[in-house]
Amino acid sequence: MGMKIAVVGATGNVGREMLEVLHERAFPADEVVAIASRRSQGTEVSFGDRTLKVQALENYDFSGTDICLMSAGGVVSKEWSPKIARAGAVVIDNSSAWRTDPDVPLIVPEVNADAVEGFSKKNIIANPNCSTAQLVVALKPLHDRAKIKRVVVATYQSVSGAGKEGMDELFNQTKAVYVADPIEPKKFQKRIAFNVIPHIDVFMEDGSTKEEWKMVAETKKILDPKIKLVATCVRVPVFVGHSEAINVEFEDEISPEEARDILREAPGCLVVDNPAEATYVTPYECAGEDATYISRIRSDPTVDNGLSLWVVADNLRKGAALNAVQIAELLMNRGLIGKKKAA
Ligand SMILES: NC(=O)c1ccc[n+]([C@@H]2O[C@H](COP(=O)([O-])OP(=O)(O)OC[C@H]3O[C@@H](n4cnc5c(N)ncnc54)[C@H](OP(=O)(O)O)[C@@H]3O)[C@@H](O)[C@H]2O)c1
């Protein structure tokens, strides 16, 4: 028998993509329910060829729901995920609310699938930050081969990472530039049209931003606590697709050719890297795609055993919706949903 899936935040950037991915991958659900805030109650969202009427979170009864894909922000998740989990659904949450909770597994299926077994402590599983997801997919196979000591990463993050308001702001500001209308930043700290902003989420006491801290903490939790990582996270005027310039220092020697061969075979990775023909991937080309694309693999001669890479992925897919649906598939394929029900 198929399952009952609820998507909370179904009218948002990630929620809409979740519905798309569930449909595309023919997830075996008997019923898919779209849920958002009271503002959206009664509106419609697409699910394949059908439309679903949006229901309001506060009025919805989650008993009988097997999996809840949650993408309505941290505040909503803090309040609602435990309630939904108590009603019996496994919550797969996209916000940062639960990622560092030791009783909540933080999962990227290509990297740490086995950790999913710990979900039953709270009945909640966390999805990582979009920038972390694509980073660890690319690093894991290289770490297995040559052990990573240190990572230096600069991100180039698209506005869709800041929700639908972020996309609207880039669109409206870009139009305003052409007609010489005044520009007033609302969602972003500064003008985003024809600009870049080295500031995502709030500043921490040590001068880094919370987005940068998340990449450090989440990489350690998912991949290896011994890896040292420093990040600079930058918002760029791109609608969809996050890019990352990454420098990696390994314990063991590894050549660019070997790294390319390893990544070609690695789950979730696609290597597009031919300097002779100037072949590499940009975020525009990866929008709507599932893979984590890796280009510009080369030696970093400034350290022993160093490599530099360029990694690009669709932040709404691998960075959010696809990863969440892959976690749901993992639960199902390992019989963990059935086990919980039988217990
Ligand atoms: N975008 C990304 O690349 C990305 C990646 C990883 C994780 N995430 C995380 O995923 C979450 C959603 O992001 P997004 O980009 O989809 O944001 P978004 O486009 O702004 O959508 C937010 C969604 O949350 C719903 N919502 C807001 N308040 C609610 C409430 N009180 N009760 C029920 N639903 C409520 C909204 O419903 P209404 O339309 O009714 O307001 C909407 O469906 C965030 O936690 C974000 O950090 C995003």
C-alpha cells in the first residue's frame, strides 16, 4: 500500500519543487497533501497534471500521515515539527531548526545514509543547508580516498536560496535599474541587482556569518568532525543554482586526474571538466537538474596534496527538495517507516 505524504510550505520555492520531485520520481504515495499558512488556504498548487488545494497548517490533522516534508522556515518548524512527529509522521525538515540537535540525524543520502537509522529518537530528520549538501556530495568520495584535512570554500549563492521574496527582489530591482526607478533593499541587506553581497544570515561574534558557521558545523556532522573548514558565503544575482570555489588539502597525495576519475563514478556527481575545450558548468545550466556538477579540477600548488574545484548544483533540488525526497525514499527502502508503524 502507498503512503500518505504531507508537504508543509507547499506554496514556497522549496515546497513547489518537492511536489515536482515527488511526481517526477513517481514516489509511491496514495495521497499527497499540500499545506501552507492560512494566507494560502484554498489556493492551488501543481502536482504533475493535477492541482492540489492548499490546506492551512493550523487546521490540519496529521494522524495517518506517514511522512511530512517540511519547508516553512525555522520558526514554524520549531513549533510544529514535534507536534507532527508526535502525531506519528516522520518529519523531514528543511530549515536550520534541528540540524545540530544530537538526537536528529542530518542526512545527505549519498554521504551518510546509515545515520538515518537514528531518526526515531524524535521522529525528525534534518536536511542540510543548500550550500552544505552539494559540498559534501563532492567531498565525500575524495575524503574516502585521500582523507581531507582542511577545506576553504567561497560560495556564490543564488537568490532563490532566500525564498520566493528573494527571487522577486532580484527581478524587481533589475527592472528598476533599467527604468531608473529608485531601489530599496528589503529582503537582502544591500542592492542585489548587478551586485554581490558577502552577507547571508546574521553575523556571529567572531565576525563570520551564520550561513558560514552552518557550513562548518554541518560538514562536520555529516562527513567528519575532524575536517577543518572555513567558508565565505556570498549572495549573487543568479535566480537558481549555487556555485562554490573550493580548495581542499588532503593527508594523502591525489592528482587531479585521479580525483576526476573518482568523482565520475561517485553517486550524485557529474564531472564536466575539459580545460582544453573550456568545458565547465555554470549555475544557469544546472537549474532543474539533479546532479552536483564538478568542473575546474586542478592542483592547488600552495599546499601539500591540494586540489581546487568548482562545484555547482540546483539549490532548490539537491540543496533542498531532491535531498528531502531522497531521504523519504531511504526510509521507505530500508523499511523504516513500516518498522515504526509495527512498533
Ligand atoms: N531555497 C533554498 O535553496 C533552501 C535550501 C535549503 C533549505 N531551505 C529552507 O526551506 C525553508 C523554505 O524555504 P523556501 O525557499 O521555500 O521559502 P519561501 O519560498 O519563502 O516559502 C515559505 C513557505 O513556508 C510557508 N509558511 C510560512 N509561514 C507559515 C506558517 N506560519 N504556517 C505554515 N506555512 C508557512 C509559506 O506559505 P505561504 O505561501 O502561505 O506564506 C511558503 O509555502 C526555509 O526554512 C529555508 O531555509 C531553503
